[in-house]
Amino acid sequence: MTQAKCDEVVLKDEERQPCEVWTRVMGYHRPVQSFNTGKKGEFNERVCFTEESAKHHKFERK
């Protein structure tokens, strides 16, 4: 079997289109662009949850 070569598409910055990011806030979806400064900061501090990383996390009990 031979592997087909793929032509790599390279776009210049002026050819790119901005992507609108939406997220769920207080029970409904909104575009991140419409957030105020504080809410944008909170959004940027979010981390992705994975079940695998949670299994290795040890919780401190008081």
C-alpha cells in the first residue's frame, strides 16, 4: 500500500476569520466577547476537568 500525500493548506493572517466563542453562564449560552472585564477574567481562569485527573487528586478532609 502507498500513502497518499496531502496538500497542506496554509492561510495568511488576513485570510483568517475570527471565531466566536460561546459558553454557558447562569443557565444560558452567551458569547464570551459580550462579557464584562471581570467575567472575561473568570472565563480565562477556567480549567478543563478530566475524570482521569480527578482520580489522582487527593482531597484534604478537615
